Amino acid sequence: MTIRLDHVLEPGSGKAVEVRRGEVVRVEQLEGGQCADFNAFNLHDYREFFHCGRTRVLHGMFPTAGDMLWSAPPRERPMFTIIADTAGINDLSFPRCTGVLFEYAWGYETHTNCQDILAEAEREYGLTPDDVHDSFNLWMNTKIDADTGRLSVERNTSQAGDYVELVAHFDCLVVVSVCGADVFNTSNFSLKPLRLAVRTATADERVEWLLPEARRFANQRVVEDFKIKEIRTERELSRDPTYVADFPGFPIRTTSVEVELTDDEYRQLEALRSHGGFGATDGEVLRHAFFTWCLDHWMQPHP
């Protein structure tokens, strides 16, 4: 195991680091109680970046050890696997804090914030503030009110020495900021330094965690698949007068499937239909029951 980078992130700062396939990025608490915002990009194609939404659907709101961070559609593949998480309080619900938030909510025209920190760190690699994306929030202790659906931030319970480690499945640019929200519970109303390190994965870690390099899903789309391959340089949008719609899988075709049920199975179906809320016809109720079972027993959260 070789440590290639070992860097202290001071409050108000961030750092962009290259993390190659099979390397492990580690973010560590030096004093405890500090939130960190995490962005990531494909090192060879920055338009592939970490996606909170897909990760949230497959691994929940609070990813921890064993869960993966996915890239955004249309690439849509695992970027990292979390291989260690000593505190277990990470979040995918809150967006990064911004200067506008502090100006609007508190009246501060100058205040450190994750949007500006991430943008400045990413500038080292030629990216712009437009390229900053919603973050994986390390050590952000959030709750969801079951009645109202509102989100809240609770006290940060991480301690000095707590860390999160992620192994990269392909070459990435990782960007980490010391979250600047010192007027919220996010980091217990103060800002503290963090440690950022990159090391090689051990042989055992590679066997246990690293996904096969050649794995690709049939529905992933890379630049070679795009009808338009060039990135726009002009900001204003205008309609292409030569455009002709070509939606994949359109028009939709449906096929009726006859399903034979035993007497006992049909009695269960009748009970579901009489209960209500599962459909009006036998076919609708059966479809609901079948796919509900599939979601619980067949759908795979890991590739």
C-alpha cells in the first residue's frame, strides 16, 4: 500500500485530486464534527460526473460502507464503492451550500460556502462554476420528518479519527471541500480542518471491491453513441430547424399475456382487488402484485 497524496484541507478551502482506478481516496476527521462536500468527474470525460439521484435510488439517502456512488445518466455506472465508513452519517438529500443561501437567509454578502470552494478547486482542472454538482455530503447528519417530508440537519456526531474510504472503479477527479456552513448544525457551528489522502488499494481490497473493468450495460450511452458529439460553446439556446424526433423504443408496443392461476391464487387476487388501491381489473391487480414482488426480491442494487 502506497500513500500517493496526503493533504490537510483547511477551513474555507478544498482540493481537486486525481484518483486512478484501483486507488482509494480517504477523507478523515482531524478534530471531529466537520462536514465535507464531495464532487467527482470522469478524469477523461468531465461530462460524466457523480449523480446523487441514481445513487439515492439504489442505495438510499444515507450511503455507507458497501454502497456505491453512481455517475449520471447517460453514462450511469458505478464510480466508487465505499469500503470503510467509521461514523456512518452521510447524506444525499441536501444540496451544497451557496453564497446566495447565506445572503438570503442571514444577510451575509461574504461567506465561505461549498459552491464557491468546489468551483475554485475545480478551476485547477479547467472546470467552471457551472460544472459543480450536487454533493455527496460526508458526515452530514440529516433526518426526514415522516409527517411533513421536511429535511433537517442534526448535530454532527463524527469524532477525530473518523474516516470514509472509497475505491475508484475508473480514473476520476475527486473534489472535496470543507463545508462552509458554520451557522448551521452541519459542522456544529464551527469550521475544522480535514485530511484528504489517496493510496493504492491492497490486494485484498481489489479482490473484494474492485468491479471488472470491461463491464458495460447495454443501455449506457457514451459520446460515440450521441447524435450530437460536440459540446456547445454558445450560451443562448436556439431551435434546430432540421430536427426530426427519433425517440428510442417509440412507438410503445404492448402485448397481452395470459396467466393461469390456481384457485388459491385467484382467491388471493380477489382479496387484493376487494381491498382496493391495487387496480380495478384482475389484470391490473395481478400486475401490481407481480411487480411489487419483483421490486422486493429480484431488483438488484449492485451490478
